[in-house]
Amino acid sequence: MSQEIIFLLFLLLLGVFGKNDSIVISVIILLVIRFSGLGNNIFPVLDKQGIKVGIIIITVAVLTPIATGQISLLDMYHSLMSSYGLIALFAGILVAIFGAYGVQLLDQSPQVTISLVVGTILGVVFLKGVPVGPLIGAGIAMSIIRILELVNILNKS
């Protein structure tokens, strides 16, 4: 059995024991693709476009209440004028910046993906988190790296 399959089965077990459907379904999909022989065609597309498609799906889900009329323009206005709304607006801006930094770090240092994925899985399985962490985690990591480089605590490498 290959290392990839062993690692995926380990992740499947973590997902099952952690009762996290997202991890379980994702691993099962990857195993089906792998064992069906379609991996050579599908994995490169997922590797290149998976994050983009995932972001589109999440964005559609978040915007659906606007499309269905559950959230009106007046609701949006009141939200933006409230203290919670302003905090959420600021958090949204930060998340967008961290996401952009995350893409940059993953492009520059793809080897950090393993640590980010393991950290995300641990957060999902043991802390009941949501698996959107790798991109934002990479962005936070890149921000910390830049700060540490600025104060000469970390050498650029």
C-alpha cells in the first residue's frame, strides 16, 4: 500500500473518530478518484483549480440569503452600522488579506502545505473547527514570517 493511501486512510480515521463529515467525504472522494484510475486526469485539475472552485462554492453559499431575499438592503445597512457589523467588516478585510498572503506563501513554499493540512485537520477533528484553515493559516503564517523578518528575528530563506 502506498504512502498516499496510508495517509488518506489515517485522515479518514481521524475524520470518523472526530465525527467530521467534511474530512470523511473529502477523503472518500479522493480515494474513489485514486482507485478508479481517473487520478491522472482529475488530480491535476483539483490541484490547480480546487481552491478557486471551493471559494466560489463558499461565496455562493454565503450570498444565497441575499439572493433569496432573507437579507435585504436595509438589513445590510443596519448590519454595517452596528458595532458587530463593523467588527465583522474589519474581520472580513483581514481574512481577505490573509487569504491573499496564503496563496502567495503556498506558491512560494509549497512544502508548508503539509504542516498547514495537518494543523487544519487537528483543528477540525479535535477542536470542532471548519476546514477552511489551510489558506487562511498560510496567510497568517506569511504575516508572522514577514513581521519576524522585519524585526530580524527570522532570516529570509
